[in-house]
Amino acid sequence: MNDLETDVAAEIQRVMAQVETVIIGKHETVEMALVTLLVGGHLLIEDIPGVGKTTLAKTLAQSLGCAFKRIQFTPDLLPADITGTSIYNQKTQEFYFMPGPVFAQVVLADEINRATPKTQAALLECMEELQVSEGGTTHTLPRPFFVIATQNNIEHAGTYQLPEAQMDRFLMRVRLGYPDLNQEIGILNSQVQSHPLVNVQPVMDATTLVRLQDKVRQVVVSEPLQRYIAQVVAATRTSDHVEIGASPRGSLALMHAAQAHAALQGRTFATPDDVKRLAPFVLAHRLILSAEARVRGLEDAAVIRELLAQVPVPGA
């Protein structure tokens, strides 16, 4: 086993074990969050209230030993409340930049769809360019930089739908869902005296995480697998169920996610199984379904799974 396999798989498994002491019974969601983190992407958690969206973000940050900031999105939140602003110093008679809460390594954008589109857009440059431009000056964000956004997908009063351009900036969209009976009993048992989050210890630091992110890009993606990824994404653009399919950014996101998933499994090469496992999480939120599909109640993730069954797998 080479250094890449040892480093990434072993280190991330330690983080996963720490997170799962708090997030019970949601192994797949935790795994997808860590894949997103390894890619250097951003995560959208879409689900009903009370299933642990905010807790997952806090636990991840605490396990990673990274600087964490939470931004509660509300209708009166302004872009400067996120990115920061220039303040005039009367003593020096000069302006200086006061960084906003986005200057952290893990940023929780809680209930992101409750802020106005202008405020939501303040995150676009941060997520894509890892920088903030203010007053003609560019300020670089720390690395790693990981945005976890949450939104309630059933309550729409007082919310603003995320524009497609912003949805496309999230590498993955995940849902936690209800726990089963035994999992819920486990949650109750773990919080009789205190919240398990208080016992979470850092098992990694930011420097190690950045090194692992760089190593993930060494995972081999063969030419046939690149073609397969391109064919899967192209299928979203020709499907009768889809009005607008995924862009080349979706292809890149799927390829990089496959690299991270392979490394997490202890492999130095990505496979079609990595692509098939990740595609619903990476591509579904990038689609705009046709009116007919919406009337029929089709879900975007189900459309992706249907397309995966139609695209020939290389080597099959």
C-alpha cells in the first residue's frame, strides 16, 4: 500500500469515526460530506428541520480542528455581514478591512434560502475563487475553505429559491432523512446527560487536510473513465425528463469526487463504480427538470439513476 492510500484512507477514517459518534446511522451522508471536503468543494444539506444538519457541520469542523463560523441567513442579512466591510479609523484617517465570518475554514451558511438573492450571491466569489473583493482590494480566504449550506426543503414561506448558478457551485447535495427506530433510540441514549458534541476531539489539523486534498488529485482517472463521465453528463442534456442538463462544471465535479471516493476506499485509481455511486449526489441538483417530469412527480436523483442504467459502462 503506497503513501496515497495510507494517508488518505487512514486519516479520513479517523475523522469519520469521530463524526459518527455524534451523527448516528448516517454513514453515507457523512461519507459524502468527507468526499466533498477532500475535493475542496462545498456541500448543500437539504432536509426538514431537526434531523441534524447543523450538528453535522459543527461536528465536522470540530473533528478537523478547523476554524468554524456559523452565519444564520435571514431576510435582513446584508452581503457585508458575510464578507466584511471597510471601516474608517479616525486616528489614522485611513480605511481598514474588517473581515466577515466567511473568513473561516469551515463556514456554515444556515438556512441559506432565507436571505435575499443579493446576499446569497455574496458567497459566489468566495466559493469559486476563494477570495473576497472589497473596495478594489482582493482578500484571500484561508485554506482549506469549506462551505456547508443548509436549507429546509418543505417550508417555502419567507424563503428565496437558490438560483441555478449558485446551486452549481455546490459539489454535492445530500439529505439526512429520518433515523430508523433503533437509530433514534441511540440518539436519545447518547444525549441523556449531555450532547456528544462536547466530547468530540480534533483528529486532524488544517495543514494535514490540505495535504490530503493535494494527494487526492494524484488518483488516476483513465481515459475510458473520463469518457464515461462525459457520456453520463451528456445524457442529462438529451433526456426527455430534463429541460437543462449539467454543465462541464458538473463533469469536473463528478471526476474529482470519484478521485476522492477512490482514495477514501484505499485505491490509487477511480472506477465506474465510484462514478455510479456519486452521480446522484453530484449531478441531481444541477438539473432543471421538464414541466412534464415535475407534473409526474419525478425526482432529479431518480432521473440520474435512470440515465446511469442507460449509459454503457466501460469494460462491461
